[in-house]
Amino acid sequence: MEVIDLRDLLKILQKKLWIVILTTILFTAISGLVSYYILAPEYQAFTTLMIGKPQAYKQGIEYEDVLLNQKLVSTYGEIAKSRVVANEFMSNLGLSLTYKELDKKIEVKLVSDTEIIKISVKDNSAEMSATIANEIAKVFIKHVARIMNIENIQLIDKAEIPLKPIRPMPVINMAIAAVLGIMLSTFFIFLREYFDNTVKTQEDIESCFMLPVLGLIPEA
């Protein structure tokens, strides 16, 4: 079984280093162009609410408020993305979005180990993401109080206009593209070398035929 020396691999890489450098630069440049000029920026704004226990849970089984709200967070999320809430806030803002688009834009989750509900909204416009988040919070408070029979709902933080987009992330994308370029070009070089059975150097002759080289004809 033929043993491949690490030094031979390094020599192969050294001879074809220009391929690695060129591929890495090309991948990085393409990733940068796509991230900066093709992909639309996506912004995220969020508002937070403090929601107490529904009155129906104040009697009978005793739950801790935090544990109860963790169980109810999926319910709050569905209410926030329900057609009743969606139709009202879209009517207020003059928007026209499908339910699937709303589902991708809006996220409702419970802040870890708290009773605070966080409503996040993603949009290609920084201003619109904050506007939608604040309007959803206002409409959500009205409807969740009616549906869940909750009295104590407080708005903690209004959504502010985000200064930077959450996507794309050009630096990370370019770094990933550079690593990918190095890996693919290196794999290509070794694969090409593996299937290349031509004789090019004195060392190739000695290793293939197990015979010493008696003389060389110079290129001149």
C-alpha cells in the first residue's frame, strides 16, 4: 500500500497555491457583492409586554405565574398572529399581507424565566418593522384582555427603529465563503493530483519504475 508523505502533500499545495488564492478571492468577492448589493436588508424591531394570569386560573390549581405564562406563550403567539389582530392592525396601517407573510414576520416568545412577552417583527424597512411591532402590541393588548380575560397587561418597552439590519451579515458571509473557497480548491488540487498518472519529475520516474535516473536532458 502506497504511503503518502505529508511533505509531498505540502509540495503539491505549494505548486498549486495560486489556485487556492485565486479561488478564495473569487468566492469572497462574490459573497461580498451578493451580501452588499443583491440581498435585501432585513431589520428586526421588538416590543415587550408584562402579562398577568388570566382570571380563570386564579382559583383551583395553583401555578406559579412564570410557569403558567410559559404554558400560555403559544396561545399568546397565536392571538398576536390571529386574523382578528392582523386585520385590525393592517387596517390601521394600510397594509395588505397574507397570513403566511405575517407568520414569517412576527414572532412571539417568552423572555427566559420571566413573565415578559416579547413581540418581534422583521421587515425590509427599519421604520416599518418598529411601526408594525408597536401597532401589533396595541391591538394585541386589547384582544388578549378580552379573549383571555386578563386585567393586568402593561407595555414595558415600545419598539424602536433598529439601526442595523440582522441580515445579511456581509463579514460572516465573506468569511464563510473564504473558508469554503480554501476547502474546495484544496480538494480539487488533491483530487486532480490523485487521478494524474503522468510522469513529470525525476522523483516520479524513480518512484514509479524503481530505477535510478542516469541522465537528464535540459530544457535549453
